[in-house]
Amino acid sequence: MPATVIYRETPCGAPSASAQGENLWLSLGDLHRSTGWELKPQGLCRGEVCVPIPSAREAEFLGAGGRFNLAAFARHVGQPVVHDDAHGVWMFGEAASARREALLSLEAPDFRLPDLDGRMHSLSQYRGRKVLLLSWASW
């Protein structure tokens, strides 16, 4: 059954997807297209980062017909995974280690908002300068 994979906050259709309980099996093409990860001899790689696949657990990650278990890999690297079977949607969050590094950097995440005249501004435009952010909510 096709699925929608949301990885790094980007949704992508995965026509080859096959959900089996808490596992999501994808073709290697769908894996690369939806996540940027690709299988290489040294492991699963994305750019310069490679994560070795433990040889004792290969069957957990690699399936017949060149399929890869993305959910098992996410659990292996500490990424949270949630899925909605009724709608075929799988969401992969950011690993706790990545969130920890971001929090320790004390750098605010970038965002864009319009000013009162409708011109868009992003926080990154003001890096290195002091910025006062005010927020308000009606509740």
C-alpha cells in the first residue's frame, strides 16, 4: 500500500511502501527520494554521513527484493516514529541527539514572519545583532 513519508518535515509519496506493524519497508529508490538516505557498502549514507548496518541485525533492515526498513533504521538512530495506518502516513522526527546539539548551541531556529507592511523577515537576517522578539496570544 502506498504511503506518505514525512522526513525532515518534508512529505513525499512512497508508492512501494509496505507497512507491517511498526515497520515500514521501502524500495531503495523510494528510500532515497523520501529521505535522502541511500544504501552503500559502508552502510546507509546521506551526504558525508554514513551509519553502518550491524551485520548481526541485517535482516531487520534489509529485506527481499532490495527493500529497506526505514522505521527500524529510525529506531536504531534514535529518531521518533509515528504512523497513521488508516491514512498511510509515517512521520519521522529529529533524533534526540540532534535536538540536544541544537539546544546546546543556544541558537534559535530560523523562521520567517511578515512585518506590519507585509515584508517578510527571517531571524537569520539578524544573526550577530541583538533582536527583541515579542509574542502574544489571546488565550
